[in-house]
Amino acid sequence: MLALIIKFWNYSFVFACMFFLVAYLPRVACWFSAIRKQKRYISTKNNKLALLVPARNESAVIGELFDSIDEQTYPKEFFDVYVLIKDPNDKTVKLAQKRKNTYIEVIPNQTCKGDTLDFSMKKIIKKTPNKYDAFIIVDADCVLEKDFLKEMNNAMASDKQIILSKKLVKNYLYNNKSATSLASNCNGMIWTIIDDMGNRFKSDHNMTIMTIGTGLLIRADVVRELGGWPYCQTLTEDIELMYDCVLRDYTTLYYSYAKLYLEESTSLSVTNKRRTRWLTGVIDSKKLYSQRLRRKCKTKHQIINLYYTTALIPVFFFIGFMLATFLISAPLSALLFLLGNPLYKATLMLLFSSFATTYISFWFLTLFCLIVDFKNHKMTIPERIAVLFVHPLFYMGYIKIGVDAYLSSANREWEVIDRMEFNNTIEETEVKEGYQI
């Protein structure tokens, strides 16, 4: 009887692998869009832009963002900067006061990034309802490419309502070995996966992109229609926005020519803290919007759009199945071995297969990521080799994080994330000339 169960289990494992592969194949097709050059837009109008910078306790890193804003090639009279802080005694205030067209908003009761944006947007559209054509959200730890605002303005010629820029790793801008680590190199891969191996395809086919809450432009008419920024119910206000774009049929664009750089922690513990907060918010957002999203699926395009918007779901089920197989086969194979039952070999094979299948799947993902965005991953050959073989294990770390997020009610508070303070600033030549890719 046990032999029949294990044999059935083996057949089920093979069938499940084939099923998940077929379910994810359309998503794999997205990867190849990164190879083609994206359409470029040129705007004949200089739009008035409001740059919103959530900056709660960010004085250690925000100076570099201010420097990159000063270096923008976009005409200074066509954009203003709003620095959103919690504590009026924050050191950021003194740094911001030195800049022109920079306003400081103190929001003492902020509980998350979403309500911070909501407060500031409501205040701006109430005080000056027609002053701005668009709002751009940029996190305080970022550095902008010198033509970032110019390219975001160009992207507005697409008439899309939500526009997302390309994200690169800021750590590579430093001439300092301590600025990078295996953890920062591995986590930096996620931006290539999201942007170039996902958003490029979805953007080119008029589908909803995965919105990320930095380097994000939202048109002022959309903000006025929404009455501010209503995405405040989870830790990932940007994922809430993504799902709402599906529900409201807002048009989105990922524009790879507008680039900004964001910090990756060199510490694995801090990196995992960030990953936990992000994945917890992703899962909570999915729970929040799932019923409304299902009701939205009526046309063929809406069904296809929802598939690509929720493409992580097949991955979650795949990982869950592999994890269950691993957790069941591990103790069973040990027990059968101790009892001298030769069936332990079959269960041991299942144990190995579940791990190997997961690892190999993520290995190919990593390989493709390194290839399509080769020039932007500023790593040595040994570092690339290390990432190729370690990143699949790093990516598998989301398994525990995901399980905890589903089963636990913890980690729902807007925690302060440690920032890196390197011993030297970005090289002067790179700031003056831009860090063109």
C-alpha cells in the first residue's frame, strides 16, 4: 500500500511540475521583451511637476538625492520639491532649506507612507488645484539620473496616466568596496526581474504594470479624481495602486529611459527585513483586492491583464507544492531508512527533486536576469558567478517570508529601515556628467 502511495506521489510530482510550467510559460515570454529597444517619447511641452519625497528619519541619505535634483537638466522653473517629514526637528529640514523651490511638509501623525502621500497630495490640490500636471514620488534614499525629470516629462507624451521609471542599484555608484556585498548584489536583481523582465512586456501590450512606489509618476487629474492618495491599508501602497489601476482601467507605462538609483543594504538581516515588509504588503494587498479583481474579469483583455498582474500566484502555488513535498518526504525518508525499508530511496528522490526543481527554476531566472541587464549589474566576473549560484538560494528565502506573512499578523507596522552610510560620496565626475547607462 505504501509503495502505491509513493508511486502515485511520484507521478503527481511530475504532473504538477508540468502544470506549473505551462501556467507560467506566458510569463516567461515576458522576459524576452527586455532584449528589444523600447519606444522613445519626446514631449513638446514642459509639464509642471511636483516631486514628493517621503523623508521620515532619512537625513543620513537624503543629501545625495538633493544633489542629484540640483543637477537635473529639466528647467528648474517647471518643478518643485516637497519633502515630507514627521519630526520638525529632523536634520532633513536644514538640508532642505538650502534648496530652491523646496517645501517642507511636517506630518506628525503619519503611520505609513500611504497616508503621508495622501496628506500632502490633498493639501496641494486643495491649495493649488491646477498648479501641477503630475506628481512624482521618489524615496529619500534614491539618486536621480541627471535627465530623470526630462525623461519622465517625455514619457508623459504617451498620455499614460501612471508612469514608472527604471530602477538601478545606487551602491554601484560608489568607488568603495564596502558599498556592495553578496546580499546587495542578489537583492538588486529584483529590479531587473520586475522592470525589464516583466513591466516591459506588459507596458508594450497595454497591460497594467507592477507599480513600485519610487520613481512613480501619477497625473494630477488622476490625483484629483482619487481625492488624494487612498492607498493606505497595507505596507505596500504601490501594490494597492497596481490593483486599483486594473479596477479603474488606468493606463500605465514603464519607461526605461528615465532612471533612478536606489540603495540596497549590504546586510542580509536588513535586506530580509525589507523583503518581509514588502512581501507582507503584497500578500495583504492581494487579499484586499482579490474579490473585486475576479469580478472585473469579463473581456478577454481583462482576463489576460489580470493573469499578468497576478503572475506571482502560480509561483506561490509552485513554491508551496515544492515546500510541502520537501517537508513531508524529509521525515518520511528518514523514518523508512531507520526501519530498513527500501522505499526510503523513492522518498529521498522526491526530497532531492523538490529542492532541485525549485533551485534550477530560480537559477534560469537569475541567468536570464544577468544577461538581459548585463551592463547595469556593475559586478566583477567572480561576483557575477557568485550571484548566479547564490541568488536562487537567496530567492528561495521568500518561501519562509511568504509563509510567515500568510500565517502571522505581525510585521504590519511601518518600521524604520536602517540606511547605509558609506565613507565616501558618489564620485564627483559621475554626478557632474551623469551616470549614463
